[in-house]
Amino acid sequence: MSSVRKEIASARALAARALVRVLERGETLEAALRSVLSGEAGTGYALRPAVRSLSFGATRGFYRHQALLRPLLSQAVGTLETRVRALLSVALFELEDARTPEYAVVDAAVESARELGVGRATGLVNAVLRRYLRERRALEADIAPHPAARFAFPDWLAGRVREDWPLHWQEILAACDTQAPLWLRVNRQRSAVEDYLERLKARDIEAHAEPRVPFAIALEVPREVDEIPGFRNGMVSVQDLGAQCVGPLLALAPGQRVLDACAAPGGKTALMAESEPGLAALTALDVDAERLARVGENLERCALQAELQVGDAGAPEEWWDGRHFDRILVDAPCSALGVIRRHPDIRLRRSAAELERLPRMQARLLDGAFRMLARGGRLVYATCTFTHRENRELIAAFLAANPDARALPLDAWAGWPGLGTPDGVGRQILPGEAGADGFYYAALSKQ
């Protein structure tokens, strides 16, 4: 095999190996990629962009690819070895993407099967992909009436989305099946948006600002962070538009004591420190010491300060000194369905049972954090998902159980950028709105 053909096969094999780790071990795709690329000292690094693109595309389209494969096989698709299913998904993504000639995709898939150690499946891989090319229009027409298959969602999860959003569920599935833009947050202590846009222009990097969300900029073409001017010295940070909406809702002011109750990896902690340098105290809390260290790294990159505290927001008696906070952000761990565009493996790793458990944990965090809120203070509850049980239903139940809690009226959200669907107690930004990921926000006060 020529060195070029070997590299092509290696990229596909590495991408398939990453997908296998997601499917069999439940790893995140990022963790899987780190594992497979770390074992390929030279070639793996050189092929890193191709492997990332292939693995993300195969993971994003996995459930659609499985639906396309069913009529092409004489056996149930689920009975295929995982390595074969993953490789076929990589190849089908390439054929959908259409940037590589069809014959080259098929040939590379056959070679990759050998590299993956499933050489016995080369005949099946070759036959299935060639039959797909002959019948692709009919196959695509067959899944078109089925939104879950068309937009690569498992049936159970598509059903949950439909239950919560009967008028918008197909739009949500479609938005989750797209690639997310790369949003930056300009450090307002270091640069004005207009000046940073000029800096990008000088590097021939096309970008535009989102005037409704101060200091938010989207790159027209995503880039690695090393290619983004000023990233290493903290002039800008990578943060989705929806996440940046937390800024005005917190209504920070000099002299306040502020707690970021679930801080890792630190993007919102840094946003707070940038937004109001006159805070009396800013505490970044996380139950995971290793993840909290990442908060410190992000703050150091941006030359920002916060107190790092290992602790559980749901059990403040274990670490809290009793001094109340004027502002608290509970960016609760959640099903993360709103960020599927960036993390397509979520569709493969989430389960119905997990979605049932999450609201109990979120309610516990909210209850613990509210105990630390000062009278007249404000607590912002946020998630990067769009299920009602994790959002509006949870907030409604909390308000009913806590007479001293009040939801900040939606018309009193000063500075809110106008995004999201109101639900009476909060606002839901759906994936794709203004280019943002899916986020939910509610603001509570203590009477």
C-alpha cells in the first residue's frame, strides 16, 4: 500500500476507533480522541484534523447511518461488530459530505477494515457501501418521513423532545444535526469589540459581532485556539453565545459577594470577573478538584482572580463559612441536550434513566445554593438543555416549596438580549436561535 493510501486508511481507522470507545465505554468523544491519538505519536498528530472531522461527522450522523444500513444488510445492524458499525458510519459520513470521491471512500474503508483488525469484514464493507451508492436516493427517501432517523436521534430521545416541544420538535432535531459556529467572548478589560474585529481582519479572519450580546463575536470559519489572536494571553475566550447571556442577568455591581456554584471549567467565572472587577469576592466552587484546577488555569490565562473552593453546592454545611452571597450562579449539571451540536456523542451516551435522575440532583443543588443567598440577593439558575423537567418544572416546584423565593419578572430582566422563549418563570433559548446553543435561564430572589 502506498504511504498516501496508508495515511488515508489510518485516519479513518483512528476515527472509527474513537467512535468505538464512545459506543462501548461511554467515553466522551473528546476523551476518546485523546486516547486514540496519544497512541499515534507521529502519524496521529499529523492526521489530527482529519481524524477529528471524520469522528465528529460519524458520531453526529450515527443513528441516521444505522437507519440507512438496515435495508442493506442481511442481518440486524445491531449484530454487527462495533468496529464494523463505526467504520461504516465513518464512510457514510464521508459519502454524505461529498468532498472525497466515492470510489476513494469505498477503497479507504476496505483498507481501514484491515487496519482495524476486522479484515474478514472487507467484503461486507465493500458490498454495503457500493450498494448504498446505487440505492442512496431511495434509501434517503425511505427515512425522510421519520425525523428521528433523518436527524440522527435515537427514537426514545426524539420522543422526549416531541413531548416537551410538540410545535418545534422537528426544528430542534434539525438544529442539533448541524455544526455549531465558534463564538468568542472578548475580554472587556483588554479590548473593545471593534478593535478586536480589526485585529482579526488584519489576519484575514472573517468574523462578526452579535450586538445584542456585548463582547460576543462569531468566526465565519471555526479555527483551532492556537490560531485565534489573543487567545493565549486572555484577550478572548471561546464561549457560546447562549452561555454569554448569563452576564446581564446576574446584574453584577461593585462590592458584591458572588458565588459560581458549579464553576468548572470556568468560562462563566471568567465572564463575571471580566464584567465587574470591583466585586468584593468571587468564589468558584466545584465538587471535583481536578475540574476546579481547570477553572484556575482559565483564570490565569485571562489574568483574572477568584477564590477556588472544592465543595458541593448541595451540601454547603460541609465547606461554607456562613457569609451569604449577593449573587449566585447555579449552572447545573444537566442532560446537555442544548450542546449536542458541539458534543454529538451526547446522543449516544445519554439514557432515559439518566434523564429521570438529573432533576433530583439539580433540585438538591438549587436548594443548597439558595440557603447561601442573602436576603434581597439574586440566584440565576442555568442549564444547557431544553427539557421541561430540568428547567421550568423544576423552578416551578422550587418556588412552590419555598415561600421566600420569587422569580424575577421577565420584563425586569434588564439588559437581556431578547433571546429565548418565555415560560412564565424563565426563558428557553433553543439550539440554533441566533446561532446559539440551547440554554435555559431563570432568576430568583430571596425575600
